[in-house]
Amino acid sequence: MTPPPEVRIKDLTVVYRTPAGELPAVSRVDLTLSPGTITGVVGESGSGKSTLALSLLNAVQPPGRIAGGSVEIDGLGDVLRLGGESLRRTRGSRIGYVFQAAQNSLNPLKTIGGQLLDLGRSHEVDDLRGLVREAKDLLARMGMDGARVLDSYQHELSGGMRQRVGIMLALVLNAKVVVLDEPTTALDMITQATILRIVREIHEERGLTTLVITHDVGAVAEVADTLAVMYGGRVVEHGPVTDVLGSPEHPYTQGLIRAIPRLTGDISLARALPGRPPTLGTLPVGGCVFRERCERRMEVCETVEPARTDHDGRSVACHAAPLTPAKHKEFV
């Protein structure tokens, strides 16, 4: 089996053209997806998560553009330097993508099987019957009747079934890097748990390098090995998921964890983050992007953007971090 590749995102900046000029949706992001691991990316809507994910496919559409940086994948090189036919072949065969709203990535006028054959032909698969067998096998492992699903149109499938179809289409060409954008959004709790179990099982069995984008901290805690927290287009904290969630160092990470509803203990400890996340037009030009909502704001936060500091396999970008372990107890 081909070993899983490493993905190295370096100094990635993505801007969108607006009446006020080009504004950054992702700003100088450095992130490494270690081979064979699941990396989770969390943050509120508008934090730049999906734009980061689309950059891995070099698929940012106008009025957006990738203004700088690189996305290096072992055995493939810098995806951002690919174009035309080489980029088209890379998408699907080397990098699989499961879109946020599965129904939006499926053609309502064709059966799932018809779309599978289109995918195979576009990638010049010689053995289309073998491709169908592989698809049926993947669907069966996800608890579905492969033959029935391939004969169905998208409106004949539930949300959870469509999401599993999306996973099948992302994997059927044996991609080794898989990106899942909000894989559990709008699904009931039981279906969410099923999807997360499937993601972990297939990831391990196929030896993948996986990126999971979500706003659900609880969901990512179920599957991820490492966790990156994004705010205002920047990665503000990154490290092993148990460390980041067990002892968060950035005030934003702490606020996300505090906001999780509690089923046991003192439910009054759950508190919503004050204020609203910034939009492209309200992002601060200088200083810390989180300062307007931060309870530990300092004078330096007004003018100086915090540099990333690395320690013990973790990184955090905050003038007030790292905290001492004793100060983390209320967030665990």
C-alpha cells in the first residue's frame, strides 16, 4: 500500500476582491498535515476554514485568488503551481474532496451510478466495471446497498446517505489526501456519529492523510489527531487534539470550549463568546484579530500582531500565552 503523504501549507494567503480592495480571507497560514493523521480545523463561520480547504485543491474561485504561499504534497509538489490538465487529474485521483452540502455536489438529473461513470471517464479509468465494484464495496462498508444507491437520484437519498455518497466519490479513485468540509452539518446526532465512525475507519484502513473542517468542537474531538483553531483567517492555535482541548492556550480556543453546552456538572459554566466574528470588511488591519472579543486584551494587542510560538509540539499566536497549567482547569 502506498504510504500516506505529508501536506505542507506554507505562508498561504488568499484574498477576495471587494469594493474596498483585496481583503485577506486566509492570511499567512503555516500548517503541516502529518502522514497518516487526521487534522481538524475548527472556528466560527467566516474564519477562513473552507477557503483554506479549497486552497488544497487550488480551487479558489473569483473574486478570490491565492495571493501567496505554497501547498506541497509528497509525490505531487506544489499544488498551487499546477494548472490545466495536470490540476484536473490531481483533483479526485490524488486529492479527494467531500463538499459541505453533499446535495450541492451531486447532479440532480443523473443517477449516482451515472455520475460515478462520468468521474471514471474524466480520469480515463480503463476498468469501469472495476470502478463500479469498488464503489459498491465502499458503500457497503458504510452500511448501504451499493446497487440501490448507484441506481438512485440524489433526491431519493437522505442527507446522511448523500454524505456517504460524497465520501465514496472522494475515495473511489484511491486518493491519498482527503478533505472533508463540514461532514456532519445538518445531520441528526445518530447519523453524525455514524459518519464520524466511517471517516475514522476508512482513514485507517486506506492509510490516508485527512483534513476535517468543522465548527463543531465535539465532532472533531471524536476523530482528529491534531487540531488547528482558526480565527480571522489565521491559525491561532495548533497541536495534538487532546492537548488543545484539555489545556487551551489561546483565549479564542478557551472561549469556544466554554461555549459548548454541558449535559452534566454546572451548566452555568457554559458561556457564549461575546461579540461577533469579523467579516472581510471588519478585520483589523493591524494588531491581534481577536482583540475586540478578548477578555485578556492588552495594549500591545492594538498594534502588534502576535507571532506564533512553538513548544512541546504545539503552537499558539497570542501575546498572553502560554498560560500556566493551573489556569486551564475551568476549561477542561
